[in-house]
Amino acid sequence: MSVTDMNELNIAKINAEIAKQMAETSKLMAETKKLHAEAVKYNRETFWYPLAISSGIIGAVVTVTTLIFKLLGVL
């Protein structure tokens, strides 16, 4: 095997390694993007869930209060 053949083999090996690293980088970037989207979603939910729960509690209290007033004949 000549020196030129060895150099070509080394170049091919390096190119294959570069392609592998680029594919792995692309995969990691996609995973990072997915995790970022999930984080944004959870941050949004963290804001809206307490609001929804408190609205439900307020609605329940208003309903119970209205029923009590109707049973007592106040309304």
C-alpha cells in the first residue's frame, strides 16, 4: 500500500468521523429545541393552573353561597 493510499484512507476515515459528529450534533440540537419547548410549556402552565384552580374555587363558593341564601329565603 502506498503513502497516497494511506493518506486517502485517513482522509476517508476523518470524513466519516466528521459526518458522524455532525449527525450527533444535529440530534442534540433537535433534543435541545424539544426540551426548550417543553420548558416554555411548563412555565406557561405554572402561570395558568393556579388561576384556573382559583377561578374554580371562587365559582364553587359563589354557587354554595347562592344555594344557602335560596334555602334560607334571603334571595
